[in-house]
Amino acid sequence: MILNRSGPGDAQMSSLFQAHLRGNDFGESPLEVAYGSKITLKNYGYGGGLLHSHVQSFPVGSLQQQVTCYHYKDENNNWLVTPTWQSDPVDPDGPIRFLQNGDVLRLVHVSTGRNLHSHPIAAPVTKEHHEVAGYGNETIGDDNDHWVVEIVDDTHRGKDAKNGRVHSLTTRMRFKHKTLNCWLRAANTVLPQWGFKQVEVTCDKENNPKDVHTYWNVESHWNERRESLSLHPSLCPLLLLTLSSYSILTFTYSEMRANSQSHLEMSNCTTLHSGATSFT
């Protein structure tokens, strides 16, 4: 049997593997990411999830809003590509500014308005790393909300894309914290029950350019000012698809069970926060 259709377990697979499944919406994504784009970010490491946040706060450390990686698709995986605090805001009627290598940006959580943020506070589980949290709002924030885009390569364009624009699905990139010089990382370390058994996201002080757990790609992308992406099988070499499939098939049963249990627990929760409807 060949599994070639999109389904509820898609998020367990790499973005490029999903792009070849029938019934997904990746073909509706614009190719080039721009400021003002709404995106999801997929971690490229083994069993990588989607960058996620929810209204619950850390019970330790900064007590700020939790940021995690999540293996199911929902609206709390959506982030807005936003200029720095010192830059002009996005003008919906002005020229489009594309996201490219070396840019400094903010990533704003769409559902809660919090900025992706790090600071010199120990991560909840991986103590040698900095904590990553959601902080501030549309008017409150600081330089610890700023991240530098470092393009690693592009699975379609190769290493020649290193100094170019960020593309949906194919561009692999790292996010370096502008102030702390650490890198956004998710390595399948599971948070305690207060974090719904989701994957810990940290800022790693060690610069390891070959660490795929610091690699991210844009999975879903929405921007009304950009045309949809025309998908083609050449976006993903056969070898890369094969390796992706093998990685997913060898993902441990215990990890999948933990993610499934967390998903069920979260879907049964109702939040006490005004105006919110779920714990995710």
C-alpha cells in the first residue's frame, strides 16, 4: 500500500514529504516569504514539530507564556513575520519587503499577540540553554524579541540560495538571537505535564551550524499580496524524500503515544482566560 494522501497525522512528517501528498493545501502558499506574511515554522530535526505557543505560562523561570513544538496542526502554530521595534511597520499598500538572509525580525504569535522572546534565564528542562517564551504585545517589547535569519541552504536552489530570499517549504534556516547570540532549537526534549508533554524550545548558546535541530523551514504560508506556489516534484529530491520517510517510520512508539495523549488532553480542556477557547 502506498500512503499518498493527506490526513490528520501529516504534521508528524517533514514539510517536503507532506508537499507530495494529495489533498494538502501547500499549493496555495506563496513562494517568497515577506514581512506581513503569516507562517508556520517546522523544525527540521528528527521528529521535528511546529513552533507553537498557547496562553498558559511557564510555572518556572520567567513565568511568561509557553513556547513549544507541537506535532499537530492548529491555529496556535501561526506566526506573523514582523519588522523590529526600531523599523517602520508593514505598510499594506507600500512595496513588498521580502524576508532574506541576514534580516533581523520579530515573530509575533498570531493568536495571543506575544513576541517570540529569549533572555538569560535557564530553560525549564535543558538548563544550559536559555528559555524561549512569549512576551509583550503590539506595543510592549524589547530587543530580546529580535532574531537574525541565517539561511543554511535550499533543497531546491542549493547553497546558492544562502544569500537570497526565504522560500516556503524549501529554504532551511536558523534563527540567531540578536542580543544573546544563541540559536532557536527544538530537540525532542519533552516538557512535564504542565507543558502538555509538548517539545521544549530553547535558545542554544553553542553555535553548531550542522545541528539540524536548529534548522527551520516555512511550512504553511499566507499572504494575500502574493501569488500561490506552483508545486512540482522537483522541489524535493528523491533521496531527501526517502530519508524523510525513513525518519518518520522509525519515530518511536512511545514518543508518538505521548504526543497523541497530549493532543487528547488538550482538546478536552477549556481555558479560564477570557476570550480564549482552548489550551493549545
